[in-house]
Amino acid sequence: MPSPTPTEAENGSLLEALIQKELNPKELKVYYRYVPDPDKLTEPGTLLAILYVQEEYVSELALSTIKLLEATDAESDDWKSFKWKLAALVNLADVFDSVLFDDTEPKDIFHLWYFYFEGRHSLAESILCGLNGYYSASRALLRVFLEFNLKQLYYYNVTKEQQAHRPLREYFERRASPGWSKILNKAVPKDPFCRPVRSRLQLHLKGLSQSDAHAYHPDASPRQYGGLSLEPSLEGTFFWIETGLVLQAVLWAFYVNFPTLFHPRDILKKFGFASPVGLFVDQSCAAFVKKSLTPAEYQDFHEYASQSQDAKNLLEWYESRPDLSEAEIRGSWDSETSGELGDVIAGYCLQMARKRVTAEMLALKTRRDLDDVEIPEQGFAWFDYDNWKNVYKSVK
């Protein structure tokens, strides 16, 4: 019997790996970066580390593009600024709180943040498409990223306004949501400071809709500045500039909704390892937020955040709590589930990473069991014309 060719061997190895992956418990990797001195934070990290993407799953072409961009990192303030914004987006999850109301069910607590995590994955896919030269797909996913985050802020504000999770539950059950005009009105506050933010969001929605949400005009085609086949182009390698502009507007929208991002606090000192979910962020998260803005922008958003009554109330509650001693901080560690505590800061980093993992896994948890999905006996043949013509009228 002839020995398998390299291709056959590789296919068999991949198939075995995929089958084993399905059999094993699901895994999720996150990246938490502790910043002891924000003033010394000078590098946002590599693109793949920020996106939680493992290099082994990235094509050689995409890696070559990344190396090209990373090699010019020291000379390109725009590229570094783009990565700072990506890092800020990842760190936003630390401020997401657990909103509880009379109608709250356990799953509601985490499902509220579904849109953010789904949008973040769409952004990662958008960037990977761009790195591979798939510019149309990259921009189409960029619109998806924008829409997910607008829905995130809409449902967050609506649940708080109605003091109920019912609107969110109805969305998951009926798969229907309001028009974008209504979503935008709820996604950001209605005050003079936020009008430019809303304008930017509207601008990007309109622009991406005209070029990528449907069959587009040739002026919007990536083929006009690239080859006629699917391949990267010199101009196309700067796809991330538009991505950065959309990302910037999304960050602005989160910043005006979560003012405590601009007022970091020492969480260990007041709560130990029994801190509330969200509400406050530490100096590590706040450092990435600050780096995502120019000094003038940061000053503007910081002043806006300082005027928030909700933020003032939270900060007053924080200050009213007594400082914990190191013994009390250590005493709040759950050794039964986390093992013995060594260094306090190492334990804190582990706790923060676990919070991110828990929030994302529960937010993206499948809501429909595969056992509920009916698969026709004919398989894909069910859609062949001879079968389809007899059943299409009854399919809805």
C-alpha cells in the first residue's frame, strides 16, 4: 500500500485535531495586561496578542502583512494609535456591570453583553480578512462590528431605562430590533457633547451601507486599486485606517456611556478579591483608554465623565468603604476554587482574566441545543430542485 502523500497526511491530521477539539471541553483564552505604572506604558503589544488570535491559525500572507506593519511601528504613529484603540476596546469588558432587576433571570446577566463580544470577534475577522487581501469582506464585517456595538449600547440603556430585561429577552426570542435611527438615539446620551459622537456613528453607518451592505457602485470596489483577482495590493494594506476611524467612533460611544472608565480606582484596596462585577476599572484598564485618545480628546472626555451624577454616586460609595489590610485582602481569596494564594498581584491578574473568560463564555453561550435542530433525511438533497419544488411553499 503506497504511503500517504503529504497532503493526505496533513488532511488526516487536521481532521483528527478537529474531531478531538469537538470531544474536548471548550476553551477560551484571554489576555490581561497589568500596568503597575501607567506613565511607563509605551507599547500596546502585538496585533495578534491584542486580538487574542494565535499565530498558528494565521496565514503566511497575513503574517507577512503584519510584519510589514509592525516593522514600521516606530515610524508610524497612526499604526500604533490603531493598536492602542484595539487594546482599549478589549479592556472595556472590565467596566461591564451585572444589571439586576425584578424580572432578571440568571442568563440575562451575561446575555446583556452578547453584542459586544460578538462584535469584537467580527472586528478580529474583519482585520484578518484585510490582512489577507479580502478587502470587500473586511469592510462588510466592519459594518457588522459597528452594528453590534450600537445594539450593545442601545439594549444596555433601554434595560436601565425600563428597569427590566424584557426588551433584551424579546430580541433573542423574536429576532427583531428597532430601526437604526431609534437605536442611535438610545445608544448615546442626548446632550451637546454627544452630538458629534452621534454624527460620526451616523456617518460610518451610511458610508458602510453604501459600499458594503449590498451590491455596490464600482467606485466602492476594491478592484479599482488592486488586481483583478483576489490578492493584496499596496493601497489595500492600509485598510486598517478606515477600520481605525470606525473603531474610534465606537470607543467614543462607550466612553460617554461608562464615565468610570476615566476614574480608575484601587479595587483590591476596597474590595479585595470579592469585588463587584464591573462598575469600576483599575489603572491598567484606564491606561489603555487614555492611550486611545489624544491628550486634548482625553481632557474633553474626562471632563464630561466628571459631570456624570451616576459616576459621582459610585465614586462616593467607593470612598465610603474602609481600606482593607493586606491580611483582609488575602482573606478574601477563594482558595478552594483558585488554589493557594501566592503573590497578591499575581492573584489579582488571575482573577481579572477569569472574569473576562466567564463573561465572554456565558455571553456567547449557545442558546439553542443542537438536538432541537431538525435535519431532513435527504440532507442537502432536500434543496435539490426536484425536492424543493414540492416543499418551498411551506418553508418560512
